[in-house]
Amino acid sequence: MTIVSPCINICRMTPATGYCEGCFRTIPEITEWSRATDERKRAILAEVTTRQAAAEAAMFGDA
């Protein structure tokens, strides 16, 4: 099974966080994606999930 990139074609880096506004990856994570192992891709996706949750909590509260 292919692990799909989290890219949603909103490619702007947020200077305060260093994360892409669209996929919540860092530039190093974005550049390594195509050659990363499935294990590494899963690790990146786990970080993305954590970052997205933190961003949502900051925007909408922890409720």
C-alpha cells in the first residue's frame, strides 16, 4: 500500500512555526518524502497529526 503525501497544494511556510500552512510538514520533511521509507512517512504523518491538533486547539480552544 502506498502512503499518500499529506500535501494539499497550499504550499506556504509559516515563519513562526516552520510548518507548511497546507500540510504541516517542515521543509526537510517535504524534501525527504519521496525517498523516505514507509516507516519514516508514518512518523512524519504522526507529527503532522500532532501539529494539526495543536493548531486547531490554539485556534478553537481545547473544547
